[in-house]
Amino acid sequence: MSGRRQIALLLASNVVLAALSGGLAATWMSRKSLRADRASITAREFILADESGHVGAKLTWEEHQPGIRLFDQSGHVRSALFLEPNGVPDLYLYDQNNMVRAALNLFDSGVPNLGFLDTSNEQMVFTEFDNNHSYNLRFVKIGKDANHEIASRRITAGRYWRT
């Protein structure tokens, strides 16, 4: 066998050996990283999908805040839990037409509120429990430029409230 042929055979053998070694090392590392005792996994998005590829949930990082969205069998978002840019949490529930129908969130002041919208997205029932220990219920007509209160009721805990 000529010297060139021996060098080529030795070089080819080394390439194959290096490829096998790299493949075994990659397999070992990937199995090691999938162990249950791993401390953390870092990513910008996690997608939960079934065996056919239908997406049921997404955990994402959008607009500098985390969010979780759940999808129905038709691919419509049905609920969303996220933080607004100022860190205030919001939970939205959507109907089959991708319209928000219910929302639970906090005002910037920390006051919790719960809202229900009609199917036309023109009227809303809005409740809140404010920092003055008052429970407020409002019926609102949603306008393009501003919302207009139709009726409201305020119930104050008064002297029976204990802090």
C-alpha cells in the first residue's frame, strides 16, 4: 500500500472515529440534561402540543413579561394569564370567537377587579373591592373614546369591618 493511500485511510478512519465520538458525547449530554434532577431549563418559549402537533398551551416571554395562553381544539386562545409591562397581573377568559368575556386583574393601586363583557363587547359588568373596604358594582357601556357608566352600586363595610 502506498504512503498516500495509508495516510488517506488513516485520515478517513480518524474522521469516522471523531464523528462517532462526537455523536456518543452528544447523546450522553442530551440524556444527562433530561434528568429529572436538573435544576433549571431556560428558554423564551415553551409550547405544549399533542402527538398531532395541536398546540394546547404556550408559556412565552412577550413585551418583557411572562405569559401563559391556553388554546382549544380549534386553535383559539381561551385563556391568558400574563403580566402587564408595569408588572400588574391579568387573567382573561375568551369565548369561541376570540372575544374577551371575563377578566380578573389588579389596578396599579393593587385593587382587585372582575369584569364580564357581553357578546357584542359593548357592555360590561365591573366589580371591585377597593382600598376603602367598599365593594363596587358598575354597569358600563363601552364607547370608542370613553366608557359610560349606566348604573352603579357601592357597598361599604362600615363599622363591621375588622382589620
